Amino acid sequence: RTLMFADSFPLSHTLSTDGTQRWMKRVETLTDGDIDFRHFPAEQLAKAGEILQKIEDGVIQAGYIGTGYVSDELPLNGALMLPGEVRDTVNASQAYWQLLKNDTPLRQEFLDNGVVPIYAVMLPPYQLVLKRGPVSELGDLRGLKLRSTGSLNLVVQAVGANPVSMAAPDAYLAIQRGTLDGTVLPVTSIAPYKVNEVTKSLSTNGRFGSFGITVAMDKKTYDGLSESQRKAVDQAGDETTAHLAQVIEDEVQTDLAEFRDQGMAVYELPESMREALEPKYQAAQQAWVERMSARGLDGQAVIDAYESALADVDAKR
Amino acid sequence: MTVFIGVAVLIVLLLMEMPIAFAMMIAATVGLYLVGGESFVASYLADVYHSVSASYVFLTIPMYVLLAQFMAQSGMARDIIKASDMWLGRLRGGLGVACVMASAFMAAIIGSSTASSATMSAAAFPSMREVGYDRRVSVGIIAISGTLAIMIPPSIVLIIYGILTELSVGKLLIAGLLPGVLTAVGYIVTILWIAWRHPEKMPAQPQFDVRAATRALVPVWPVLLLMLLVVGGLYGGAATPTEIGAVGAAAALVITLIMRRMDRARFVTAIEDTLGTTVMIVTIVIGAMMFGYFLTLTQATQSLFDAIQSAGMAPWMVIAVLVLIYLVLGMFMDQIAILVLTVPVTHALITQLGFDGIWYGIVITKTVEIGLVTPPLGLNVFVTSGVTRVPLAECFRGVAPFLLVEIVVLGLLLAFPEISLLLPNLMSH
Amino acid sequence: MLERIHQGVDITLFWLAGIALIVMMALVSIDVVARYLFNAPLTFQFELTTNYLMVMVATLGLPWCLRRGAFIKLSVVGRFLGVRSHNLLHVFNALVAAAVLVAIAWFSGVRTWDKFVGGDAMFGVIDWPVWLSTIWVPIGCAMLALRLVTDALLRLRNLDRPVDGDDERTQDARDIAENGGAS
Ligand code: NA
Ligand code: NA
């Protein structure tokens, strides 16, 4: 049968070529074409934040869900995006995927919205991308105007910088003209927005937060598949999680090398600054936990579960 | 088949004088029902209105309209048009030329052509009518000049194109400069030609008086102050274009209050006109988005490009056909929707054929400019009609003479990629 | 009496939209000034503006803007029709448009209700309630539908009065041209 699939990525984007497109191809191969897809890329059917709703409404059967866009529907899944949590893509993705595969509150949130998570990766942690040279102490960040969005604003503010909200497409001009002093972005998102053309330095070991990239399928559709078809879908999901996380990690290294060649200062934040940042990360997590409990949700349990899943993954590697 | 029913419903409704926004919403609803039944209709009707209107970028439109409204209500804009008329007025068509030059100047501030048209409509139209310009000619000049805003940097269209194609936004923006200037020159030539052929449509001022002209410059200071604020703010980098719109509007309000040119009635009119224009644009974009989702679901656009790819045509033929398709689509659809729906596909196609992506971006932007002023869906003309309250049909007729020069410029851009690529290439060496 | 209440509601909604517009202008301006002069931005401004004020501006003025001719149309068949049939055509158009707007109001209203009952909140600088962001759409669209139906009924009772159109607009344009924006 033919499933309608929607995402928000241009066809040439890594998250499409090595993520959604690759998963669909694997499912088609593994089921000998019993399942195939009609792919609607690049927000053709819905904006990124509305794809989950479109699956719930029965317009499409599967699609990309960015956890940061649906904090109203998947609030607990926001835990992985908190500052401090994600250190690298590969391990964080595996840990997150383990939580989504097993019977956890994170999986339950998806199920409550009528969808089954199929695969998941975490983007590399957000880094400081600045118009000025490297920063070496917390004081250097004071008053810097950085583009950021949503809950990321909280940590940007906590480290003394000024969050400026604007659409990502505007960032290029804003930095070039000095409206902004820079932005916080995952390494792999810098080149697509050309931000490297207008900035001078990039940190590599900041942990200012991350972003969850998941794909989910309509639960009724999923339950209606035959046993072997479900297996194929799951297998393709496992494979895609592992493959895509590795591709992203490789892309981080390639991008960093390229930015270095272009004369950008690619640097590590010094130990002293990392120590100064740690309490800021912790405070942001605590604030999130408090706001979740105000809504009757146990955020701390999710953070703890993630930490232990991450420890398992670290131990295995 | 479904796609034809949807398009037919749209056309019939438009001919029946159904308001354009509603026509698109209704046709989309019928189409969505045919494609996916009640659940599709329910899903899109529930979400699209909110999803289009809850947008920070959209805020740019009411803010620049409000800025222009405050200027217009306080007579500031008329002061500057009067002053420029004093200087250029002895030239036949001088005020029209001044309008193009003012629009080109505004284009260096504004990245959205509807915002630009709205501003110039409120500012220039009353003055053009006052000195006896033909109504149709006036709205034509205003509507067409507004399109300069998306070619001359900054340009929201080129930024979106850059993001869709992952090309250098900086280069794309620089690439638009020469084509933008070329286009402005084309408009000026057209205006002078019309003025020469039909002198009665653009009466010249009888005499030129240096002292009067100089004196006319004095009341212009608030406008210069505002322009300094806006241009300085943008190029000095104080804020984003959206923010500058808001600050500009606030500054305009403060200045008019200080000058004691604002009263309750004018303030109300400014708010009314701003809300009216905003609602008009928002509802049309909502209709276009709904109709676009319907078109996507029928896979009509995709099939069209697949057919081209498989036909095995000569590269230049492909470009010619694509440009033709963009011009046709541009007549019926929202320009941003067209870009988002097609550029990922067509850009891949033309780069495979060995064409330059930046040059193609400029060509596409030109077709967008044309689409903004061609009937039945010509957003710039809608805005101009909405603000000036001149009937839509007359506005479209006013723009018609300029379409010829648009096609000539498009031809030049196609034939001489150097016009688009000279500056970006200089930049990379 | 009923019509006066109806009109009062339309005007009130319009002014709510107007206030939202001015508040947006002020908030964004204050944000910019605070950021650049005092390094103290209004962090809530972006989310408040995008999710609430902008939606209000885009919806609450709908019924009032209908009166002011904000919904432009092509003038095509009017010249081939008599006054009565032209009026009937516009009655038909208004009712069909009202039907779609009622559908939008209904479906977006149901969505809003779901969000309200579910207590959905967007995680931002604060927890932003989702229903307060979406509720303006059903309100604006329902009131526009009501206004369209009311106008259609009024038109049905005055079928011999010429359709508002080019004539009136020409007059308006002339007014603008003659009186300008201001002295
Ligand atoms: Na521009
Ligand atoms: Na058009």
C-alpha cells in the first residue's frame, strides 16, 4: 500500500537524503514494495510544526516531527533539547531512540497523540557562532546579541547574552549588518544558512541545547500493517537512527574542517569557562523541571532516564 | 482530473465577482474534499488561517503600511512629493519618474514589494492626482514601482530562494542590484514615453522656480529624518527590517504628534486603512496557501516538471518553458507559494543542465515581479487598488504598458547572464 | 436593535485589532530601543507578538474590513447583468463565502476547544496557552460570516439598489484625491 509522507526538508538536505528518503527506500526494499511512499518534501503539505497534526487528522500516514516545534503536544520530549544534555550526536541519538522504543513516558507522549515513533536522532549541540573572535570567559558573552528561538532564549539569557528572536532566513543579513553579534546553531545548520560567510568564530564544545529529529507513523496505520511489514518498518527505523546519527557526526567534522579552511576560528571553550557554564546549564534544566511539574509532568524522571540510557550507550561503545 | 475541477471552480468564482480570497478558499475546499474527503477539509480549514497569520515576518506588512499611513495622514509624504515635483515637475512625467526613484530608494530599505506598494500608494497617489495625473497611469506607476523592492537588495524573495537552494544569500542579494537598476531605468523610459505620447495624462508644471523649489524642501525635514532612521537603521544594522518598520511607524507617529498634524480622525483612518490592507493580504495568502496545498496533493506541479524532465529538450528550451510556466503560474498563484513549491525541483533541473543557480534566482525573481502585477492574482495591484481604492480592473490596465518593458528586461537577463553575475563574481575574487 | 448590537460587536472587535496593532508597534519599538540602548531586551515580545497580537490583527478586523471593501474582487460579469440579477449574484456569493467561513470557524473552533481542554502550552519564555492563540480565528471568521449573511439579507430587501462597486470606489478615490490625506 502507498503511504503519504511529509517532511520539511529540501530534497538535498542530509536529514532528507540520509534520513527520511533513506528510511522510505529501506522500507520499500524490505517489504518488496508492499509498502511504498508518496513523499511531500519541503513543507509542501504542512509547516514543520503542523506535520504531527496532519498525521493525527489522517491527511498523511507518516512524517517528520521536530520536537522543538511541538512543545505543546510532546512537552516531555523537550528534555533532550535542554542545555547540557546532548554532548554528541551519535550517543545522544542512540540513548534517545532507546527511550522512544521502550515503554517510557517519552514514547507514551507520541502514542497519546496517535502516532508511533519510527526513528530519532538528536542534532549536534548548539554552539556559539560569533562575528567576533573566540570567547574565553563568561564575561565575554555579556550583552552579545544572539539569534535564538523559543526555549533556547532561556539559556542565552542565563549566560548573560541577549536573545534576539527572528526567522532563521533573516540571520544572515542581521549578522552581516551587525544587527546581531552572532547566533547559536548546531554545526550542521551553519552552512545551510550561510552563517559561516558572515561570522569569524565557532565553539566546538558548548552544550547550549539540541533539537530532536523524529519520524513517526500514524498508530492505526502502523497497527494495521502485517507482522512482517511492521518488522520491516522497525528495522528500517533502527538502521536509519544509526546511519543518520553517524552521517551527521561525519558532517560535523567535514563542516568544521571546511570552516577552518575558510579562516574561521574553530575553538574549544577553555576549562574555566566550561566550569562557569555548568551551573547555568543545571539551572536551565531545573527551571524546566519546575515548569513541567507545574503542569503535572515529571520532568526529572525523564532527565534521569536519559542520563542512564546515555550511560548504557557510552558503556557499550 | 481533480486539479482541473479545482482550477475551474476558482476561475468561475472569480468571474462571478467572488472576492478573490474567498474564491481561493472555496475552490481549495472543494478540491481538498475531492482529494481526501472531509478529513482533509477539516484539517486544513482548522489550521491554515492561524498558521499564516501567526508569523513574525508577516508583521512587516502592517508595520510598513502603518508607517506610510502616518506619513500620509500627516501630509508628510505629500510634502516630499510636492518638493520632488517642484524639482522634476517641469519635466513631462517628472512626478512619475520621481515616484520610480522614490520606490527604488524605498526598495533599498524594504524587502517586500507589497509593503513597498502600500507605502508608495498612500504617499504618492494623492499628489499625483492633485497635479492632474491620469488615475490609471498613476496607479500603474505605483504598482509596478513596488516590484523593485524584491529585486534591489534586501529581498525576501531572494533570501527564500537562497535557503531553498542552499546558495549564498549574500551573492544572490548583490546579484539583484544591477537587474534592479536596469528595471528602474526601464520603468522611467516607459513613463517618459507615455508622457511624450499622451501629454494630457501627465501634465508638467508650467515653470521652474529655484527659490520656490528650495523653499519646498524645508517641510521635508521630518521625512528626511524618518528616512535617515530607516535607512540608517537597516544599513547601520540597528535592527531587522521588521523591527525597523515598527520603529519607523512609532517615530512617524511621534513626529506627527509633535508637528500637531495628528488628530483623532486621522489616527483612526490610519488604523482602519492599515487593518484593511493587512486583512486583505493575509486572507489572500491564506486562500493561496490552501489552494497550493490542494495543488500539491494532486501532484499537478510535480507531474508538470517530471514531464519536462522526461521530454529530453534542449537546455535553453527547458529554461524557456520553465520561464513560461512561472509566468503562467504567477498569474494565478501566490508568488511565495510558487517559489516554495517549485524551486527545489526546478533548481535541481537547471543546475543538472549546467546553468548558474544565482542567475536562475534572478530570472525567477523577475518572473515573480511580473506575477505580482499580472491578473487575475496580482498582489501588488491588489494592494495598490486597496489603498488607492481605484477599481482593480483599472489598476491592471494601468500596469499593462509596463509589462512590455518587463518582458524586455526578462529577455535581457536571460540573454546576458553577466548582468546578474558581474557583481557576485567580482565579490568572490 | 439587534443590528445595533451586531454593529457594536463588529466595532469592538475592530478596535481590539487596532489596539493589538498599536501594542505590537510599541512593543517591537521598545524591544529594539531597550536592546540597543540598555542591553535589556523584552524577551517575551517575539512570542507574544507572533502567537497572539498578530493573529488578533489578522482576524478581529474581518467583519469591519468587509464593510470598508477590503475583500477585493474582479469586476467581470457586472456589466452584463441587470441591477437585480447582479444583486442576486452577490447575495449568492456572500452566502457561499459565509458557508466556507462558518466551516473555518467550526473546525478551528473545535481545534481551539481541544487545545483548551488538553491544557496545551507552548514552551517559551513562559508557558504560552495555545487556545488563546487560536481562538481569534473562529471568532473573526464567525463574525465575518454573520456580517456577510446580514448584508446579503439587507441586499435581498433592496434588490433595486445598485451594487456597491466601481461607482462608489470612484467616488472614494476622488475624495482622497481632492482632500488628500491632510492639509
Ligand atoms: Na529591496
Ligand atoms: Na499574477
